[in-house]
Amino acid sequence: MATTKKKAAASAEEASGGGHDPAPASHEKPRNVAAYEAALERFTAASQLFVTGQFADALPLFDAVVEAATPDEPILADRARTYASICRRKAAGPEAEGEDPDTLYHRGVVAANAGRLEEAWSLLEKAIGRRPNDASILYARASVRGLQGNAEAAAFELKKSVAIEPKFRFQAASDADFDKVRDEASFIDIIEPSNAGA
């Protein structure tokens, strides 16, 4: 899917099973290039540990990327935060692999990326039930509805997500998950709100 956090979650799933490098595919241009390069180097080192199953060792590196993040470069931090969450569960052992919101969100993203939209919705429905005001889960739900071509439902979920985390308005504007509903009035009202506001 096209959201940063969802891409990271999907990459993590692939990395843990296929040995792919989960380093970011794209990012916004950072203002502090030196700080970003240092964070990217740390992220890469953590990713290498991640793909070899060294979750406890990778966790502090991912956490360090999150802690050092600056507002002008949120994407790398979002991905590091997702990986850190996975590392915490993996390092804690099988008993921690329950149906907590992060696990459900991650599984929902992977299902959506694989085209299993009904399964994705079911998992995200459980996730939002456990964490009702999570903007990322709401955005993922909007994406699933967008992929299904359901403009009204996509706009409904996206509006809730944007109210909590405004950055998702701009993310949705270029997210391919919404291509089927992009020209619908209900979607446009969220992406380009009138003065009355959406």
C-alpha cells in the first residue's frame, strides 16, 4: 500500500520471511542532511539485524532513529517506529504475539498489500476496536475502502484519521490506494477542504 507506515509493515513481513532489505524505498528531502544520513545509517544497521532475526539487538537502533527524528523528516521515523514495534513483540517471545492493536494492524496491512481486502478489513476492524483513536489504523482502513472503490467509506475513515493526524491529508493526496475514488466529491472534500472545512 502507499502509506509509509504500511509500506514499512509490509516490508517487515517480507524481510522476516524472505531476507529482503527493509531500508526505505523513498523519503522526503531532509533539511539536515548530515543528521538524516546518520539516522539512515543507523536504520540500515538495524535492518540488517532485523532480517537475520536479531530483534533484541535491532530494537535500540530503531528506537534511536525515532528519538532523533526531526519534524521535517517524519517518514524514516515512522518506519523505524513500525519496525521497533515488531522487534518488541519478536524479542518478547511467542506469548507476546497475540491480537494486540499493533499486531492486528501489521497483519491487516500485509493482507491488504496481498490483495486480501476482506481479511484486511476484518483485522483492522479488530485493531480499531482495541485502539479507537489511532490515526494510522484509521488511515489503513480508509486505504482498504479506497482499494475497494468505496468512496464514501474511504472518505469517512480518512476524515477521522486526518482529524487526529493532519499529515495524512497530504499523504492521501498522492496515495495510489485511493486512485479508484480520487475523483469522487466525498474524497475531494477531505483532500481539498473548503473554507468551511472537512
